[in-house]
Amino acid sequence: MSAALEGAQMDDGHLHALPSTTKDGTSRSTTLTVLTGLPGTGKTSTLIRLLQEHQAAGRDVKLYLSAENSLLTQRPNVVAGGRMGCRNPKLSFTISEVLKTDQAIERLVYAAPGSVAAFDEAQYFQPQIVPSWIAAANRGVHVIVSTPSASQRAALSAKAIQLTDLNVPCAACGKRKSTVVIYKENLAQPTQVCGSCESDHYERTVAQLLNDVRESEPFKGENRTYQPFYDLPMKGWTFVRGDSPARFEIIRSALSKYPYIKVDPTNPGREYTYVDVGCCSGFFCDAFTTHGFSSTGVDVTKHFIDWAKRVALLKRQSIRYLQEDAEKFLTSSNSQFDVTSSFATIQWVMAQRNYNAGVNCFKALFDRTRHVCIVEMGYSTEDIYKTKILDRPTEIDKDWVLRIMNEHGNFAHIDFYPAGHLGIWRDIFVGYKKMPADKPVSPAIDWSSGLRSRARRAVRRLVEKTRRRTGNGS
């Protein structure tokens, strides 16, 4: 456990919550403890020690985890009776229940004063649980919350609830307080660093990635690749699909008028899912993840998937990338995604296998779409495909795509964006399972939040560069 704790007292190795402070500056006792901090700073180990202390004192202790996000529930230990562990192999605690927010609120309502209700990975519960945490604590329930979401922290702060922030020094320089984590191998092994060291790591990692891309076929030795990386500096590079930002703008516009998807990046407890079949190096998965989706990318080309994974690790993103054949992926499961896409991929299934294999891919793609499906298709009238898909019974063109979507997609409405719109290279079709609005609806996806975070990162890196040049550290 870190010795550099803010908002907590250390006594003989035990952590005790301080009284919370009200807005008028007075203090009142509370049984609500909120643990925050970077990954790997000891939040879960601190939580486990607190639970063990309460249990040793004879209190009834319950540990709850959320059932509302696959990033958590896919872990094999996250079940009732499973053991919640931490980086200290000697520390673990039994999970009481894995449940949804409304169920957790009910448990809090009936919790007896003096009992303990703990919530690890609390960010995966909905924000409306916050008043129930506070109400239970005011009744004398010992409520312990670890890793609240941004929206939960805001709600707690609005009620003047004190947060206990666990922190460690920068693991790289040892001189400054850590403010961010980096991942070098996988998302299970965070390294806590300061902003200056993170900036150095970012620049080195991007430089190495772009060098590896430059040395890869089919454009070896050139600053050229198939599509850009989302939100990575690539000045001086050219792309086969330089229209990727325009294609994403079309998707953004389409989803902004679909009232059944309301993504809030500050609330990971409500999970919306996205899959891109034929994801290349991950531009669209990265973009969707930046704006709050849980993304999956599938591509048969190894180096595309490798590059995408490296970018995700650099950006601290949990994106599931699979090196897999499109037809195999689509037809091997019936699990659904809220939003699906396939950009100029299924015509290659037809060219390399047969026409019917491609039609089956579309049927499976539509079946696995819960809400919105984005389709781009290479037409048989294009020079590159004229001599391919030789068993096609008819030309594959705009009318063919519309017919396939209408016959097999069960879409309430299909939007059509012609090649040339916003500079896109090919036609794009957007199928909606429910009727969209005629214009953007509110509330809807706050797509600007991603732009704001990108701006903040750019400013932070500029500041760190200036500090290094002038020798003014922080």
C-alpha cells in the first residue's frame, strides 16, 4: 500500500477514513469511504484490508461487483463466491454478488446499520447509485467504494464527500508525482508515471510504430499506408483511404439522430458495443472507443491487428482485436453488437471464395446488428473487381446493396451517402433497426468529448515539451 495517501490516515498499517467536510467547512463523521487513484496504486488491496478489518471486528461484510459491463463480467473470477484478488497474491476476498445497479440499490436500502457494503470497480455501476451510497452511510452502514466513475465522482463531490486518493511517485524518474499510467505489455500491468515521462514514452512509441509501418509491404520505404491511425500525429504520410475521417463523420452524423443509443463516456456502467469487420489497423474501433463504445475489431491481416493492438495499448484502451477471417467470425456466433460496420471487405470474401459466401456474410452481419449497421461495398464495376467474383449472377452495385439490406437486414430505414459526399471514396449505406429521427436528437452521443480530450492531451504534451526545454519541472 502506498505511504503517500491523500485524505486518509495511516495507523499501524491500517487505513481509516477521515471525516468528510461539508461545504461550510464543518466536519461530520461518515461511514462512506471512497478510494480513487491511478490503476496499480493499491485501491483494491486497500479495500481488501479494510474488509478484512471489518470482518475481524465481527461485522457483516458484503462485496458487490457490477454485472453491467463485459470488461468486468468476462473475468472468470467475477461470480458470486469468486475471489477478488489484487497484485498482492496473499490478499483476496470473497465476492458476495455480481448484480445490476437497481439490485445493488435494493441491497443498500435493506443493509443493517453497522454492516459493511463494499463496491469494487464501482465505475461499472450506474451513476444513480450515488445517492443510495450516501443514504446508507447516513444510516450507519459502512459503505466502501473503490474506483468510482467520473460521473460518480462528480456526484459525490457535489455532496461534499471526501475522496481518498492513493498515489505513488513516478516509476520512471522518481522525481514527480505520478499522474497517468502507461502500459508496455498488457492492460494488466500498469506503470505509474508523471506527465513528462508519459510524453517521452508516447513520442518513442509512436516513432517506433511509424517506423515499423514504413518498413512493411506493400509500401515499404514510403510514408504511406492503407489508412491513418485515429488521433495519432502522421504529418507527411499519405493513405489509400484518406477518406477515413470523412467516413467517421458520416457515422457520427448518422448516430446523432438515432435516439436509442445514448453514450456517456463518463459512465462505463452503460455499455454500448461496436464491431468493425475488416478493421484494418483500427481507425474506426479507436474512434468509437474514444467516444465511449466497447469495441471489437476483426481483420485477417496480422500486421494490421498488431499495429492496432499497439495503438490501443498506447492509448490505454481495452479494444478486442482478432486476427480472423471475416466469414468465420460472422458465422461462428450469433452474439449481437449495438453498432456494426464492414468497409469494403465482403467483396473480398466473394472474390476469394464465392458469391454465396459473401451473401451469407451480409446475412450474418445484419443478424448480429442490434441497432445500426454501416456498409461499404466494392462494386463489380470497379476496375479492381471486374475480373473477380466470376460466379456473380448480377452486377454488384448500389441497387444490389440496397436489395440485400432490404431483403435480409430487417431495417426500419436505410440512409444512403453517395461517393463524393464529404469526400468519401465509395457509397456508404446506414441501416437502422428502429426508425431514426429526421435531425439530430438530444440527449445523444457527446461526440465532442473525444475532441476535447484530444485537445487536452495535445496541450499537456506541449507543456511537457516546454518544461523539458526550459528545465522547469513540476
